[in-house]
Amino acid sequence: MSDGQLEETRAITAQVTFIDADADELPDTWENQNGLDPTTPDSDGDTIADVDEVGDLSDPADTDGDGTLDALDDDSDGDGLLDSEESGDDDLATLPVDTDADEIQDYRDADSDDDGVDDADDNCPVTVNAAQEDTDGDGAGDACDDDADNDGLNDADEPGLGLDPTLADSDGDGIDDGTEVGDDVNNPLDSDGDSTIDALDEDSDDDGVLDADEHGMGDDGGEPVDTDSDGKADFRDTDSDDDTVEDGADNCRLVANTDQADADGNGVGDACDGDSDGDGVGNGQDNCPAVANADQADLDGDATGDACDGDVDGDGVDNDADNCMLTDNADQADLDADSLGDACDDDTDGDGVANGEDNCPTVENPEQSDPDADGKGRACDDVEEGLEGGQVAEAGCGCSSTGLPANGASALVFLFGVVALRLRRRRRR
């Protein structure tokens, strides 16, 4: 004590607490002031705790400097990948992942794997792959793609089968490895049992036709064709069309044709040949699709070519019985009975003189006698004019208008002349 005043110094400890309803270690008042939700430990729902994203309360983190706190920013580093994709897991209790161990967590690191390719452009953002190879073009780089060639098989399983994990079709037959291996990678298919799995066998069914020729898929892929719908793809089916003729010997491998008919003998069966008779005219336009007739002649215009028409002239008489096969003559008239119908016979009366030269084309007259020279032979001329003495003879009767035979009158004149000549000689004596 000094001058009567008492001085006493005491240490006082004050315990200050704040309300933290969501137990995220951030004061509710601070969260309210900065736009966070004090009722949830992950205000932006990116699976990263607010407390990890905020950092220093006096200087809360805004990694990409866009004016939005990381705790409220879907993409804190602005790399095009959402924080929820880069957090590493959905457990708020664990720290976000830091792939390249550079002490910058992926959701705040523009190049998470430090391969020189920003996450926004990196086809394997958390796997180093500066070259960015992507064999199957699916957007996932080979370095992080379990099936880099997209053949349906895990790359890790392919080498053990002798397959190339960088090739979707190891044997180059147009069928992807996954399809040829089948559903059980531990028991890959070997259709012909030759100890070479289908995925490496150029003729899986050993039918003499290569798989490349049997799969039936277009350039855009798809499933191998199964022509006869028997549940077995053609490249594994020795009789693809189920016509009892094996593919290797079948002239229409994909069209059933047990008879194997091949009209033009070109090795392509009629059932699948666009020009069955090989005359250069497609079956759809050919008037004789099974008989070669490049000229497509059709005399009677009935749309059936002459080469295969049973009645070429369309007169109702079959070719075999028709005495004028190429001329319409339903009556089958045959004046000279030479088996050649009048309609097509150059010598209708059969007298050896062609119709065009014959003065009686329908009456046999090989001598072509025409006393009156009227162009109509005596054999078919009703009246002959111009006989001696003005006589008129009826054609074919051999008599004159006097009633005497025409040749008798001539003889009488001749006789009179002889008698007169003898009398004149006697008088001179």
C-alpha cells in the first residue's frame, strides 16, 4: 500500500463463441455477409466443403478472379471443367485431389496433370498425355480409355488373345474384335475349330468364302448380316442362305437356289443374276429374260420376244405347227401343198415361177403362155384376144369362135396353100 490506494492486477480470459449452424467451421454471420448458405457445409453443391474453398476469412479465395468466391463458383479455375468433376470424390471430409502434386488442387489448377494441355482441352485431364492420342475418336484419350480402339474389349485383355489393343479389327476382315471374340473373353469363339480364334481367322467358318466377303456390313459398321435369320451370322454359317448348297460352291450365296440354274453359264445363278441370259439387257427390261436376245425382236408386239415366243407372228398357231411362222396366217392356206403357207410362199402355185414374175401366181403354168400378151397367162385369163382371122378363143378351151378347133383351122389354111401351089406347077408344065 502506498498513499492509501489499493492496486490489483488480474488476468481475465474471455471465451467468445459464434453461431455455426451447419458446423462447417465458418461463422453463420460471415456466411450470410458473403452470400454463402449457413445451413449447409457446401453452399454451391460441388462436393467440396465451403471451409476448404473459402480459405482465409479475411481474403476468401476467388481463383479465376471472376468476382465469384470459389465457395460459390461452379468452376473455380475457369478451365471448363466443373469443380464437382475435379474434386476427386464426393466426400466433404476429404480434401480435393491434387493430381500433379503441385499443391494446387485440381479444381483450382488449369492443368491438373501438368502435361502442358489445359484441362479444358485435355482428353485425359488427370492423366499425362501430351500427344493426346485418341484411337477410337471418342473424345477420351487412349491414356485414360479402357477400350482405346472401341472394339468392345478391355485393352488389358487383348494382348493375351493375340489381339492389338490399338486396332478395333485385328485381322482386318471388317468385323470388330469384340464381335468375333464373343461374350466370354476367357473363351473366345473359334467357329471352325481350327485353333485360330475368329478374331484372327480370315475364314471363320472355313467355307471357302472370306469373312471380309461375308460380313455384309457397310462402311458405317453395324451387325454382321444373317441372311437366313438362323441366329448365326453369315461369316460363321457355311450355308448362309440355307438352300443346302454350301457357300463355297453356291452360285447365289445369299439367295436360296437349290437348283443352281445358270442360263448364261457365267457362274452367277439366275436367282441372283441381274441379266440371267447374259444378253446385255437387264432382267427387268428383257422380253426374254431366260433366252439371250440382245435385239429384243418382238414381231407380234406382245411384249414376249421372238426368241422365247411360242407363237412369234401371233396368229394363234404355234410356231412348230405354223406353215408361216413369221407371217400372220391363221387360215394356214397352202395352195401348192408344199408345207409353206401362201402368205409366205414366194411361189404360191408351185410352178417354179416366183409370184412376182408369174402371170398366173395362183394357177400352175410353168410355160407362162400368154397369147394376147396382156400380162395374164392363158391358164388364168378368162378371154384371149388377137388370134388369127379375128377369132376369139376362150382361155383354156383351145377352140375358136367358128366352133372349129383353133389349131384345126390353121392346119386347113396350110393344106389349101399346098394344094394351090401344086395346081400352079402342073399348069406350067
